[in-house]
Amino acid sequence: MIVLGIETSCDECSASLVEDGHTILSNIIATQIELHKPYEGVVPELASRLHTEWISQVVQSALDKANLTVNDIDAVAVTSRPGLLGSLLVGVSFAKGFAASLNLPFITIDHIRAHLYASQIEHPLEYPYLGVLVSGGHTVICRVDDYDTIEVLGTTIDDAIGEAFDKVAKHYGFGYPGGVAIDRLARTGNPVAFLFPGPKLNVMDHPYDISYSGLKTAVINQLDSFWDGESEKSPENIAASFQRAAVNMLMKRVRQALKETGLKRLSAGGGVAANSYLRSELLSLQEGGYGVSFPSLKLCTDNGAMIAALAYRYLQDGILSDFSEAPHARVTAFKKQYAK
């Protein structure tokens, strides 16, 4: 079975054709990075307009790359939540029209679940496992019992990890996208030039929750307070120290969750899962006997392949979507209210 997956939740316009949930026949990702770079962040209206201009061509490119025609497609899947509403509307509207015109099954996908599933395309992992979602909009630690059964154990109570990377990079002019720029600078920096603090949360009631707002503020507004007094206050040292603090805060909770849940396997997904320091820290868990899996770099970012692959699982269980289904900018299951 060949599924067309369409992803337009933010600033990546992607279409992919995946066979039987694992064989990626094509995965076209048209990035808008250069067009948003002057603003050092995604401009929602610009993103949706570009999706409107590009989506038809991107889908055709996916078909051409796979050497297929529309008649070879068995189902159509699209991201419908969460994301920028205007961008989601473009993808959902196109996918509905495409599926309806060919009388094909139609499936809407939560792209958070798709990120958590992405590693399964290349490295199947036995359920249950600990899922770690790290992106510009979300930071989630959860128990994953199957492709659609997820129990959220902890989330960020304010900024997501990717958001913190972007804001720090924007403040210091490191470059855009912020996560990529900081990862690059950090490779030649001193990670202990600045010893930034971790958050003080109610760990009794929320042991796996995390906060990046305080760290972001410390790096931007209180740099001298955490300086070692000797190292150069260079972009490389700031980036390395910030990256170390941000990742270590997350890894502390990941290790705690693995220990207390008894889970022996872990899978990470989302754009920040491409960060080299985070990947090395996750791989270090293997020394403790844990199975660790994360997607290849191209499947960490928003992409149509993870949408098509997850949709295949829904199709196997006979779960389809109605053409009346609307996109949603937020998904409350992955954002919980923090009770102080």
C-alpha cells in the first residue's frame, strides 16, 4: 500500500510517498528558511502563502521522484494538528481535494505523534518505550504503548527547548535557524565557561516537567552572573554552555523517567533530536543497557514521510478521517497546566 503524506504545519512544505509504512519512495521537503531568515523567525502569513504557491509542485515532485502517478496512490494523509493554523489549512485543504478527486481514503495526522513515530520507519522499536519529543513548539516526555496510545509524563511549563535555542540565538545574532547555529558554534566552545542554573520546580508533584524560561533569561540577561571569570565571552563559549545546560536539564528527567517507569527502550523525535550533543547524550544511555532510537537527520525535521508512515498504521486498523475534519492549531494533550 502506497500512502501520500503531506506536511505543512509550520514552514516546511513536504510530500512523501511511503510503501507499507516503512519503504520511503520519496520524501520532498521544500524549506522556507531563506525566506524567513531576514525576520529571524517564522512569519505565519508568509509561511501559509508560500505553502499555497508550492504545495502542488512539491506533491508532483514526490510523484516524479518515486516514478509514480496519482493512480498508484492508495491513500492520502495530512498533518491537521498542531501548528500554524494558516499553514495547516493549506495542507488539509489540498489533501482533501486530492483524496476526494481520486476517491481515496483520507487520514488526518497529529504531527506530534508522527514525530514520536518517525524513528520506527528506519529502526523499529518494540513497545512500550519512553518517548522524548523535542522541537520548537514542544518538549514532551511520555510513555508510548503503541502508535496511538501515549501517556504524557512531563512537558515544558513555558518555552520549548527549540524555542529557547531560537531566542538565545536571535538575541546574540548567532544565525537562523537558532538550533543549527548554536549546535555549530558549540562544537568549538567551552561548555563550562558559564554555569547556568536549572529550574526550581515542584518536583514532588511534577517530577518530569521542565522549564526553559529561566535558562533563557539567564543566558540573555544575566550572563556575567554565571561566568567562570576566566574564559572568553565568545559566541562559541556562550553557545556551548547554553547547549550543555539545556540538554542536561532534559537528560536529568529522561534518566529519572527511565529508572522510575522501568522502561528499557527510548525513542526521540522532533527537530531538536538532530542536535549533536543531545544525540550523544541519548546514545550514552546504551551503556546502561537501554535501547535507544532516533530518526535520521532528515526525518527529525517536519516531513511527509512520518505522516504517511503513521497513517499506514491507522489504515491497518481501519481508522479513517471524515472530510469535514478541520485543522487545529493546538493539541491540549501535549500542553498541560502546571499547578504550583
